Amino acid sequence: MSGHAESYRTAEAPPTTWPKNLGGGGGKVGTLNITWDPMPVSEWFAASDKVGYNVSWKKADMQEDQWDSVRVAC
């Protein structure tokens, strides 16, 4: 056996789970409050600058295929 070690790099992957304790409410008219527990770092499978949450919502007067969304960074 030699002292040579091989190095492998795997591709990034989407998380295999979703945020826990997803909830909301308690806001006033026109305000949407959404809460969740952040995912543990061990489940990120990507560099921290590529991890975040895509939050999408639909207003009552929007068309069926129309959504608003925002990306929330960690």
C-alpha cells in the first residue's frame, strides 16, 4: 500500500427532506407570515451560498397559474 490517497468530488444535490414545522398565521390583512425550522447544515448537500428557500404564494385574485415568490437566503 502506498501513501497516496485518491480524492473524489460528488455533484451537489437537492435536499432529501423539507423544512419542518411549516406554519403561519397571526398577521393582519394584507400580510402573510410564514414560519419554519431551518434545515440542519448536515442536510444541505451544497455550499452555503447556494442554500436558501423558495417561498411561493398565491393571492386570491390571481389567475390559476399565476404565483408570487421570493428566495430567502440562509
